Amino acid sequence: MTQHTEQRPLRRDAQRNIDALLDAAKQVFGTSGVDAPAKEIADLAGVGVGTLYRHFPKRSDLVKAVFQAEVDATADAAPALAAEHDPVVALEKWLHRYTEFLATKRGLASALHSGDPTFDALPAYFIGRLGPAVGSLLDAAAAAGAIRPVASPKDLLYAVSKLSVTMSDEDPEHGRRMLDLLVDGLRYQA
Amino acid sequence: MTQHTEQRPLRRDAQRNIDALLDAAKQVFGTSGVDAPAKEIADLAGVGVGTLYRHFPKRSDLVKAVFQAEVDATADAAPALAAEHDPVVALEKWLHRYTEFLATKRGLASALHSGDPTFDALPAYFIGRLGPAVGSLLDAAAAAGAIRPVASPKDLLYAVSKLSVTMSDEDPEHGRRMLDLLVDGLRYQA
DNA sequence: AGCTAAGCGGAACGCTCTTCCAGAACTATA
DNA sequence: TATAGTTCTGGAAGAGCGTTCCGCTTAGCT
């Protein structure tokens, strides 16, 4: 999920614990919010709190790591979907995946805007990873002649996020239909 | 600042303490954020923590009360300004006052969107107090023939808030100039 | 197998939230 | 003004969480 890129590789158990903590934190952040007790996360991961603090000295480190892991997972879904489905379906499925990510992110949003400098680089990371991901899907679909060209992947990400913010307040199905509509709008008319 | 409207009037010392707590909370929220230690607020107000909890059992009660007090103060400034200045100047001054309020509110924003049901009624309170406040200033200026009629006070509040959100990131002076521009736009051309 | 250093767990400490109640302070009444 | 009755106050006490620290464990190497 996350590997350190320093000279010494991390010990196996350490890497295992980091992954377990990331999984646990993602889950706990979703249920109990970002201010959940550290022990709750450590317990769920099956490690002591000392281990948590060893790898993530500050809470913001953990939040950041969870966020990046989710961005990575979402970005990595793009090539996988592209391999399994035809271009437009892959794009559709990926955008749904992306809205799920946005829903998760909502819990982290207040933390992200808290002014902690640890989070300053995250928006750039977000665009840097997700932009190329949609970009490749869009290019593939456009190359197949299935959709019209889109000005910029970034605009699409932004538009979908706006769409899913307003949608969350009401019926979640409603948001899904709106997104489908957007994708249909991308297609060339017969 | 805030008075209880129940049958029994509040004891004098109690009312004094409530006001002191509100002042202190407003100040502390501004410097240390809404998660500041309760003791810090109590100390600044010159009361014990017990007193704080008596009047504001939940932290959200205090946040809400501070917010409402600020809304009230901002709304009450309208008639005062109207009495002292000619219509357009009063409107101008009040809008500047309003942007100051928005700046303060930013600290509370994350709390307001936290999903706590205590805060559900606040947006309505905001419009209910501030809408008529600008409304009366606009009407007075329009009646004096100084400005063109505005579709709705609510729209103006919304527009100014949008303006001041984008402005806060950069030069504060910049935002002030933009606001002045907006007010100038309201005037009838010679 | 034996050595070394990275990594682990959880006890312990300090800080904050929240409750509670004996006594102080205020108001109403005479 | 004096008194009774009530409200309100302050801070000690209990509980819970965050964070640190260090003796023990275990992976990785020879």
C-alpha cells in the first residue's frame, strides 16, 4: 500500500503493521471521524499504540497517509478497469469509483482545511495522480471514437466533484443518475 | 448580548457571566480555534469551568451562541449606521462590517459543517436576521434614488460572501477594493 | 546458531473534559 | 432592613485520551 523508498528496506513486520494501521485508520476515520481515539485504531490494526506513534508521530501524518493511499488506490484502478472493459464503460466505472473516493474524503475535508502545513502538498498530489489517471481513460475513449474530446481531465474531475457534493445532501441515487447523464453527454451522438 | 426569554429573568450575576463567557469564547475561538481548552475560556472570562458547563452544557451550545451573538451584532449595526450616515455610505459601511463578520466565521465554519444537529437552524437564522438588515439599508438607499433596486437582499449577501472568500487568500486590501467596486456598481450612473 | 539492530507493546504521566455539590450570592417578601 | 428561599458559583474529583519511553522481542544477516 505504501512503501518507504529509503536506502534500507523496512523490516517485514514493520511494513505489515503500517499497512494494517492504514487499513484500520481508513475504517475508523470513516466511522468515528478523524478525531477517533488512537487506541481504537491501534486495536483494530492489532498493534500497540506505541507502534502507531512510531510510524505516524503526528495525527496529521496518519491522515495524510490515508488520504494518499486512497488517492493511489483510486488512480491505480484506472489501468485495471481499462484492461477489463471497453473505453467508455471503463471511464464510467472509474468515475463512479472516484465519487466513492470523494464521499470518503468528506470526513477528512475539515482536517484538510485545518491549516496544518502537513496538508499543503495534498491538493497537488491529488491532481498529479488522478489527472493522468482520467486522462488516459479519456484518451483511450476518444481514440476509440466513442466520446468527444474533453478540454482537460482536471476540469472533469472538478465538475464531477461539484456534482457529487450537491448530490450527497439528497438521494444518493440522484447523484448517480446525474453522473451517468454527464458521461452520456460525453458520447458522440449517433 | 443574549437574554433568556423564559418566565423567570436570569439572575444578574448569571447574565454577566454569560456575557463574559461569550466574549471570551469569541476571542479564544479566534486565536486557538473551536477546540480550545474549556479552562482557557473560563479563565479569560474570570469564572470557573463549572459555570461554563452550567450555561453551555455542550461545546456546540457555546459555538452556536457565539455565532448567533455575532449575527445579532452585525444585524444591529444596520439601523445604527442608517441613523448616522446617508443611505449609500451606511450601506457601504455595513457591507464592510459584514465582511469582517465573515472573516470571523471562517474559524467556525468547520464546526458548522460537522453534522451536529445543533447547527441545523443556523443558516436560517443567518438569513432571517441579516436579510432584513441589508434589506432596510437597500430600501433606504433606493428610496433616496441613490442606487438601482436589487433583486434580493439574500443575493447580495451571498455575492459578497463569495467575494470575500476568494479575497481572503490574497491581499485583504484587494477584497476591500472589489467590494467597493460592487457598491459603486449599485449606484445610478450620473 | 548466534549476533545486532530495528521494531514492538503497553505502563505511566500529564492534560482535558465533564460532573457534582457545599457554600456564596442574589431576589422577593415582610 | 432582615430573612427565607432559590439560583448560581467554583474548583475538586473521576474518567478518558494523547503521547512518551524503554525493556523485551524478532527479523535479517553471517
